[in-house]
Amino acid sequence: MHRRQYLATTALLTVPLAGCAHPSNVLDMQEATPDRLAAETSRSISPESDAHAILQEVVENGSATAAGISRPIDTDEPIEFQERYYDVSATEIGRRDRTSYDIRVDYNPEETASAESRGSIAYADLPEVDKTALDGLIPPQGDPPRNEGFDMGTRYVYPENATDASVLVPTQQYEFIEHQGATYRVQLESETVEEVTYRYEMTEIAPSTAAYAERIRSEFLFPLSGLSSAEREVVEEAIDGGYFDGATDAFRSVVSRLRAHRGLETSDSYGTWLPEYEGTAYITYAEFPSDITPAGE
């Protein structure tokens, strides 16, 4: 499930703002088309990702193993894969210590390679294992930040035996990397981390987006009816573009009605529900004071 973020706007601002104000009361209702409902309640996987390769192996072989210092695939919600929808399980089958490297890059170093430093190397001359470790940092993506000190960083675990070919780990032989006329300073620090191995399995729950959306509707849809005229005004404003006003009695009453039903995602101060209003189902997101209780309580 995906909590939304909203920013309050006004026609005229007369004072400087340190930041954007976030409305404390929100009601937003969007028609629950199959695509929108699937996007709200499931996770999609990029075809270029490691997760995609893992899931492809599960489809072909029934299961797959994968290891990482963080879980390679989150399994907290259904996953859309090749236009089908699955519940994915991850069973821990092993743990071991690995060496992780904290890689930091300074895009505008005050110093450059000198006799006292560890020297410089052209990016093109780096071993492939090091280019992979620096992916996303060097070459920089777009116009990188250029602040005092190190600007960007990542954490990376080299594949087993790959460090034998590296010039950056376990001993950093070069401090500066040159690329297209620019010189970047790189720092690597190691730490011991725990790598966990998981066995992944998948159970198909829907063969298409339409079938998956219908499954969600059957579990979560409820009627939003019998509203007062003030409550209807709140709901229709939420449909027209969003309600961002005060916690009026009508707003509190609508939220109380929502909270009386099972939601797609809920907490004491925000949630997402699937009500049907005047024949149309809506993905309904609300943020509200935590003292609003479910109707009937």
C-alpha cells in the first residue's frame, strides 16, 4: 500500500516559508479503475532489476534462492509479474558474514592526485568489478551535487572472489578517478555485515489486472450511502480534486464511516479505503485527527 503526500497551496504567499505546509486533514477520492486499483495494492518489478531475474527463475523452476544484506524482494504485498499477480514468500535458509564497502564520492575535490595521495586512474582503465561498484556514482547521473566534502555515496558488497581483480578493495590503490576531463575523489571504508539467503516461492492469485482488481473489490468494497447534505459536500469535494479543509463535523463523520470498514491500509491517523459512492468505486485516502473513531464504537 502506498501512503500519499499532499502539499497545501494558496493563491498568494506574502511571507517566506521554511518549508511546504502539509495539510492535517485530507480526503481524496479517485475512481478505482482496474489499473489504478492494482497499482495501489500491488508491487511492480522493473524488468532490469535483480528481483525480476529472481522471479523469472521461480516461474521457470518453482523456487529460487537469493542473498543480500537487505531482502532482495519485499514480500509485504502482492507482486505483478508478466501481467499476472502473485503472493511471494521468502524463507530464510542461511546467514553468513560478508564485507560491505561504504563508497563515497567528492565531485569537486579541493586537492587532486599528488605524490602523497594514492594517485589517480582513468575511469576507462578501472576493472569491470570496480565500475559495477561505482555504478550510479561514476559517471555521475546528470548534474551531481558539488558541496564541501563528499557529495554522494552507496554501500556495496563485491561478489565473492571479485575483489581479486579490484584496484579499490580490499586495499584502495587509487584515490582519484578521472572521467571526461573531470577528477573525482573516492573513499572506501569496509565493515562486516550479515548476509541472509532466502528461498523464494510464488503463488498465482490472479491471471490479469482485471481479475486482480475484482479480487480486491470483493474483499474491500463497501457502500458509502445515507449521507447528510454536509457529508455529501465533503465527499464530492474529495472527488472533484481533494478535500483539504478543517476537521468539520461532516469531515469527521465521513472519516468515521470509512474507519468502520476494513481498509486497504489503515492507521490511527491515515488510511486508504474502497467505498462505492453513487454506483462508482473510489480509492479513498484520508488523513485525519487520531481521535476520530470508527462509526458504531
